[in-house]
Amino acid sequence: MKRIIILALMLISISAFSFKSYAEEKESNFTYEVGADVVSSYLWRGQNLGGLSIQPSVTLGWRGLYLGTWANIGADNWKFGNLQPELDITIGYDNYGVQLDLTHLYYFGGDNYFNGLGDANNSYKDGEGNLTESATTMELHAGINVGEWVEKVPLTIDWYTTVLGYDPVFDEQGKMEFNENGNAKRAYSTYIQVGYDIHLPLDIILGVKVGFTPWKGMYSDYEAVWTNGQTVGITNLQLRAEREFELKGICLNVWGEAMFNCYGVNKDNIIKTFGEASSQKLNACLGVGIYFGN
């Protein structure tokens, strides 16, 4: 399995350059994009997952099919106590405004790349035979870009569901639930996001996003979202202002964004003390990215 992963990563790196001459031809079906972002904070679906980070990515496409890698290399918080690397590999199809893909998210916890994906507890045996948990997951995504059908309606709708890896169900006492076979029950944690782009003067794009979870899972801290009459958990209210610059085939993006997770918010977790932003509900970051492709 390790050989397969290494071969796949080598193939992506080599292909990004070997297909370049073909991709530049108008009639070529190959596409590619290589780039990297530098962000002041790693913000993701209403959560603050780290501090200053570098996030490189490579994507290859052919007639709507695509294979992409994305990585995060950065500190787990602004105290720079630990690095928190992540490597995601995505395979999918994107055409006619419809997108469907499968992503494997790996967090370098000491386990092999595909360890524990069959159990919601994501447990596996380490080299010494000890049972260990891994945060590795795999998720299925379906999306619709209305702007591909109606140019004046830049609306996107995305659905993400964890289908493999660590995603157990917890009861009201915080204990993990198991089925009759002794395996951890799966929560199928789901995040749904609606986005809309507003074009402002000076070629600035203001992206507005609303994200929510329809049932209890990791986005609601595995708490029921139907308590106190609350039918869904609103986990992300996000504004992002972005400006794009192009120079000789290279694209430079500069942006700033603010994110508010209003699920379970209280006066103690709106803004936390320095270095404890992982449980903070109100977050913001600045970022710059550089990309080239066709």
C-alpha cells in the first residue's frame, strides 16, 4: 500500500509538468493547476484548526475527471507548540455545474495512510500490537454551481458526509455507542454549505457562506441538534473578501475572511485567550495564494 501511495504522489508531481505542453493547446483535454496558499490561521467549516500555515496543492484534470492533492503544513496554534501536518487526496468529476468527489483526509498521527477506515472508532493496531485510534477520515461530497447554468446567479450548494474513518456516535453521557457486533456506531457527520459571490468595485469578490449540520456529529461536537427546539446546527457564517491579480500566466490571490460558528456559542467561547483558538467561535484570517495552470 505504501508503494501505491508513493507512486501516486510521484505520478501527480511528474504529470503536472509533463502535461504542460499539451494543456497549453486549445484542443487538449488535460488541465492542471499547481499552487500554494499562506494563511494566518487554518479555518475550516466553522472551526479553527491551526495557526500560520502553508497549504500547497496540485490538481490534474481530464474531461471533467480530476485527481488532486492538498496539504496543510503549519502550527497547531499561535504558540507554535507543535506542527500539525495534513495530506488530503481527492478524486472526482466536475462538469456542467455538478461536482462529485471522494476525499481521504490524513493527519499524520503515526498510523499508516489507510489505517482504521472500516470502523467508526477508527481503531488499528500499532507496530507493538496496541489498539490505537486515528483521526483519519474519508468523506463524500456533492456540489452544484448554479452559476454554470445561470451566469448572473453565482450560487453554490455543497453537501459533505463522512463515510469512513473516525466518526463515532456518542450518547448524552458522552460515551461511545456500539452496535450488536461490538463496532462503534457511525454518525455520518454532515456539513451543508450555501455560498453566494458578490462582485464589488476594484474587482473584489465578496463571498458569503452559510454552513450547517442536519444531525448530530463532529460539527455539533456530537451533541443532538434538536435540543431546545433547534432543528439544525448553524456552524459557519462566513465572509471573505478576495482580489485576484494575473501576471504572465501566474495568478496571485489576496484575501481576508471572518468566520463565526454560532452553534453552542456563549460569552466564554466567542474569543478565547491567545493560543487557545481551537474552541473559539469567532475567527478571522488573512491569506495570499499563488497559482499557475490552464
